[in-house]
Amino acid sequence: MKDIKKVTLIGLGAMGVFFAPRISEKLGADFRILADGARKERLERKGVTVNTINYRFPIITPDVEADPADLVIIAVKGYDLEQAIRDIKNQVGKDTIILSVLNGVESEKQIAAVYGSEHLLYSYMRISIVMKDGKTEFDPHKGLIHFGDLKNDPEHYSGNVLAVKSLFDLCGIDYKIDADMLKGIWFKFMCNVAENMTCAMFGVPFGAFQKNDDANFFRHKAMWEVIRIANKLGIDIGQNEIDRQEHTLGRLPYENKPSTLQDLEVGKRTEVDMFAGTVVRLGKELGVETPVCECFLHGIHLIEARMFKEI
């Protein structure tokens, strides 16, 4: 097993700040943020504030001469993934591990097409972080990252899994290594599609699901559209996963909002194409009807068009 001594993070938003302070504390200058242009200027000028502490992490640009990291963490929005894949080129060496913590179900496939599957570990996040104007407050121990190879046996973890596990242990980052990562990723996708899209379309927080049957009507219909697609792809999710999520939603603070609604409220474009758009596209390919996600896709596009004065 190799040691991870140099880490590059691209994307210092709600997911990125889950990692950055704790890895930086242990690795110092060998933890770097990859950024350029306006994003680099903003981070240099304002930094990010996490739990009242302002951080100014070392920043490197994509055009820096090849300086491979042992681990690259990709934590950008879905619509920035293609650019991020290009930007990390000089950070990826022969033994670099790439960890994509994006929402959705296709980022690893896109990264593997460029850098090869041997570099990849699969992952998804289970934490609710609200970030506004570069500031956030959250309890990092009330969430965790799930990661691993597609299949994981605790007695025979791969070298890449062991290396990341060792880093997270060192940094105090909570994690779980799933036996079946693909099932976990699709479970998270089901929740994201149903909850993000419902909240964004109707402007309601997570708490709406705790008391409103109409909110849950749309959420459950969207869940089953994702489940039917997943089942067609051989992924075993269903009512048990829906029941599991009911417990989680019941414990969330009423006012918490998913990322898509947060984006709309601050005038940003959303990841609707990665969520509802992926469901609609896969539904057409697999012969699964997706009327609720079609409504979400076109409805949120219409909200964006109005917001950006395109209509």
C-alpha cells in the first residue's frame, strides 16, 4: 500500500469543504486547490469560511507543469465536470487515485474514458451542507463519504482503497466502504432526483416531506422512476431503500434545503440535467416511462430561463 502524501482538490463548494480543512491540517502545503480565472481570484481574495474559521488554502492552476498528486478529489458541480476532467491532466500520474464525489451516476464513467478505470475509486456523499457566499457551518461528523471499488471485501481491499482509508483515518474523515458501491450510488441518486427536483420545482425545504402529502406524492413517483431504470440495469434497489430514506428525512432540520434549490435561490444554473435529465434519457433508452422527471426537467429549465431572462 502506498502512502498518500499529496492531495489536489478541484471544487471548493459544499462537498469540497467537507474534506479541505481536515486534509490541509495534516498535509499542509501538500494539500492544494486546483483553480484558475475568477474562481482562483475569489479564493485568493476571500478564501472560504467553515465553522467560523476562514481558510486560504494553497492554489495551483491547471497549466502548472506536470505535478502529479497521489490523490485527486473532484468535487465540482455536474455541469463543470468536463472542464474539470481537462483541468486535472497535469495532476494525474501513473499511480494517481481519482475520487469523484459528484452527485449523479455517470461521473466515474466519464473520468475513466479519459484516464482509465485503474485510477478510479467510486464514491458518494451522505451529508447536508448549506453554503452561501463562501461560508458554511456544519457538523462534519454528522455526515460521511462512502467510497471503494465497485465491489469490496473487507478482507481483501485493494491498494487504492487502503491508501484512501489510511488518509481518511489520519485526517479524521468519517467514511464507509460499501460492499456494493454501484447500489449505494444509485440509492443516493434516487434520493437526489426525488428530493432535489421536488424542492427546486416547488420552492420547499426538506421539511416539507415530513408533513406534506403533496410533496411526498412527487418524491415517491420520482423515486420509482429511478428504481425501475436501476432494476433494468441490474441494480437491486426498491422499497427497502425508500423506507431507509424515510428515516433519514425525518431527522433533517425542517429548514434544510437541497443543492438544486440553493442554486436557484442564489441565481445559479442547476444540475437538473444530471438529475432529471439523466433519468429521462435512460428511460428512453431502456423503455421506462418517466413522466414526473420529464415535468421536473422542463419545469426547472423554464424556471432557469425566466431567472436568466431568456424568455
